[in-house]
Amino acid sequence: WAEIGTAINGIDARHKPILEIELTRPSFMFSQLRQATNKLALKSINSNKRSISSSLYMSQTATRMSPNHTYPAPAVMGTESIMSKKAHGTSHVPVQSNLRWNVDQEVADRICNFNRHYAEHSGYFQGITEFLQEAKNLSADGEITFYDSNTGKPLYYAPRGRTMADFLAESRNHGWPSFRDAEVNWDYVRILPNGETVSVDGTHLGHNLPDGKGNRYCINLVCVAGNPDGGSASS
């Protein structure tokens, strides 16, 4: 533990939330945490050298499953070909210019289209007042539709089967908007064997990090802040 403590102290603050994910993984082992902390310490040094803004990148680890892992229904599995190189990174188009809730467009484009492993920083959505206000003003039986930031296709509907307070509480607990199976539009969302969660059009969304309740999709708000067909969205 002394060795791990030393490594943790060398990690840039914006990378530390990955440790929570590592500790809660079913396959967690002490040696893996040691390797993770050493890797993150090196990442922090390299990040500082490149002067990468903490608002742009945040490490997020997918559950390390077998390449042939299949998640239980209703999850719909996808293949690596979905994330093949296209005209704009892994997508055909960049993010919309009028993203909802005034999220950061540059961060959104990098995470959605030129990234497979990083995320907005933990708790990012809690600083987006427009989103929190919309959630607060939602009627008791209402829900918010979350659209692909690139294409405007509907990807998630929340809350479903729970209250908005429950949805926000779980999201705060894990650091990212956290959706359950019933809240996913499986027409347009796919899960890759390593847990990466993507749209059928190649938008990186986040990762599936299952817990005792089942599949739990930790999704970047900037990736689901689109408008339907580029227009204005409503709850």
C-alpha cells in the first residue's frame, strides 16, 4: 500500500477518478491496481509535458473483458468495424454546432470522434447548469431524450423505470450520466466486446461498467447533447 500511495501522489488530479473504476471492477487484483497507478503517473507526466488541458481529457477504463465477451440482453453487441476510420475520425461528420446545454463543442468533438478511451472529467455534467435546470423542471412522468452529438439520432431516454432524482443520484455517484438497459435506444446504440459503448454511426459514447443491478452505461454528456436533425430539442 505504501508503494501504491506513492504512485497515487504522482498522479495528476484529473486522472485519479480512474482508480474508482479500477477498484470496483469484478476482476480487480492488487497487482493490477499497482500497474494502473504506475501507468497513470507516467500519463500525468506526459500530459503535463504536452500541456493538455484538464477540460479536454479524462482517463476512463472499460471493463477488461475477453475479446469474445457478450453482454446479456437487451444489450445489442457491435463489432470493431463500427469504429473504423471515416471522414471525421470514427464518424462521417463532426459534432453539431449548436449542442444542447451549452456543452463544450471542442471537447465534444474530440471525445466523440477522435477517442476510444478518454472522457469528460468526472462530475462534468454537474457543472452544466442548463442540463440540471432542465432535469429539475421535468414533470414527474417526463423524460429527457439524449441525442447523438454528431447525427442527432435519439440514443437514450431518462428516466425510465425510476425517478429523475434516482437517475441523477446514480450519475453523481459514478461521475457520469449513468443509464440502464431500459433507457437505451438499441436501434442506434451498440456495445463492443470490451465494454466500449458507441453509436451505430461511430460516435464514442462511454463504457458499460456493470454493477450488481446489471448493465450500467457511463456516458459522456458531451456525446449525447445533440439536437434531432440539427434542430432544437425538447423533453
